[in-house]
Amino acid sequence: MYRQIINELNQFLNFINIPGIPLNPDAFQGVLVKKLSNQNIIKDKRRINAGDIVSTVNQTHIDITGRQGMLFFFEELNNTTTSVQSIDIDLYDNNLKYLHEIDHASSQIDAKGNTYFVRQTTNLPPFLSNWDLTLHSSAYKKYGHTGDQVQINIPDSEEAFTRLQRYSFQDDALVMLRYDYLRYVAVLVPSELCANLYSITNTHGNQNINFAALNPAYNPVLAHQIQYETISKDVNYDDIDAITLQNTLNNNPGAGTDIEKIVKSRVSQGSFRRLLLLECHQCNLCDISTTSVLRASHIKEWSESSREERIDANNGLLLCANHDALFDRHLISFEPNTGNICISASIDSNQRKALNLSESANLSMTDRMKSYMQIHHKKFIEKENQ
């Protein structure tokens, strides 16, 4: 059943001019198909009638109910409220382009007198070009103490995932494929093209249904390779954007010290961070795994690195906000040969405890990472000797 769903998705992606086999079935842990109801639709296409009052609703989240659907988004479930986790979602550019072109609605009235909307056409625009690159977006996931639903919260109106949802209509299929519990691919299939998909998942005549299927032939090595290649492209684009931003700010006499702060913020929270999250889902120094507070910290400073060094995952650590600030200010470092932590003498024992700094902490490093750490460690020593 899992492979049948992937085959249907690949046929749809081929239809919108994404060539080849865009979705390798062996690269995902599983797939979730959600048949959208009127409650899942963002803004103009969802209208609520209450007597003489008609209002539009700005949907801010998607609910996933049922244990099978919930487990699709978590490693395990418990009875306590989970911390909010930021998840990464890849989307196909052509999926957005296609949905934008067919976003022409006509109103209908249901049996209860509520207004809803249907598409006027699903014809493929003749000018939709071949384009196989993915867009990146993010959302937040959580589930409550009752343990009966996951909420996928839409954080920003400019996110690609939010725009995807804005093009949806009732009965469309939102399909999410899972690399792991932090990374997904999303595809939105118009309901008019979902006949085979809904036959496979047995969701005809139902709405707001969550159907999850696991992949028994999941290949984690292949999944890692595909994600690494995809994210590496984004890291390249992010680096170009960061250089452009820095040049723009450098030409602004009033920018001052904000230049480095803005560029660092863009880099530490962008695609380079996603590249590091591929290898580790928590801070390199502590147990913090709430992804929204994890930052990518360059070992050799971004401003001093070559372009190759700026996008090299070996030149990065994934750190929580506190440890990132300490590392950035050379108040902590690591001995390049042993990986043992070095803590500034200016941080007393009480503060070390408060900052969750263990003197026995050790970092496992590749040879290339050690070469970067030699530069950072040298600056740490110089600062200590001042």
C-alpha cells in the first residue's frame, strides 16, 4: 500500500512537469495522507455561517488525530504535553506554481446552508516549466496532555507551507512523507485528481481522515544522502544571500555592528543549521533537543572563512542558545587533539553549574573539524592570556 501511494504521488508530480521519479520510495520512513475538511482550509475558501452572520476564518493549524497519524510525527507518545518542536518541510516549487494557476473558485452551498468553494478547473497550464528543485519551509508540531491529537502550527504567512495551504480546497489531499520526525516532504494534490489515491487509502466519502502507511523497506543511508544533497543546495543559496546582505549593509554607513549580528542570525538559523540537524538532533554539549532553540555555530568564524569553509558541515556545531553564545565569544572551546572542553577562568563554579557546563565534556571530531577547532582554540587561549 505504501508503494501504491508513492506511485500515485509520482504520477501527479510528473503531471506538473517534475521529471523522473521525484520521490524515491526507499528514502522515507512512511507517508501520511490527510483528506482536508472545510475546517482545514485557510481564510477565503472557508466561510462559517451563523444565522445572519457570515465570517471568514484564518486557519492557523492543522489537527492530526488518531494514534497512527500521531505516531507519524513522533518517535513515541506519552500522556504529557510535549514541547513545541520546529519541523522542516520540503515542497516542490511546481506544486505551488500549479496550485496558484488553478486557484479559481466558485461558491457552493452545502446541506446545512454553509458556503464552501470548488475549483473551476484543474487543467495544467501550458507554460508550467520543468522544475525539480524543492522549496523549504518550517512549521511547529506539538500534542496536548490528553494525547489525542497533533497540531501542525503554521508560523508565518510567508512560509512556503503556509502558501501551499492557502491554495487548498475542501477534499484535497495533503500528503506528508517522513524522512525522520524532524524532516518531511509535503505535496498537495487537488481533490479532482485524488480518485486513485482515495481508493488506495479507503477514504471515499469521508473528510478530515488521516491515513498513515509505514515503509518496510526504508533505507536510512539513502535518505541521508538525498537530504544532504537537497540541503547542500540550499546552503549554497543561503550563503549567496548572506554575502549579498553583508555587502548591502557594508555600504550602509549607519549599519555599524549590526552587520555581523544580522548575517550571523541568518546563517545560524538557516540551511546550514538544517545540515547540522541531519547528524544530531540535540545540542552538542547538553541534552536540549527543542529544535527551535538550537543554533548552528561556525567553528571558524563565517566572516573569516572561504566560501567552501562556510558551507562545510565540519565547520559547524549545533548548540543551544546559551552554549552558542559562550562558544561565539570564545568563553568555551575544545582542545583540538583530545576534544576535551576548555572553559574560561572568568566563569566561576556557580556559573558553570547554572550554564550546564561540565568540565568532563568531550566532543568527538573529524580530522577536518579538528583543523577548524585549532583556529577557534587559539583565539580562546589568546583571550585567556589577555
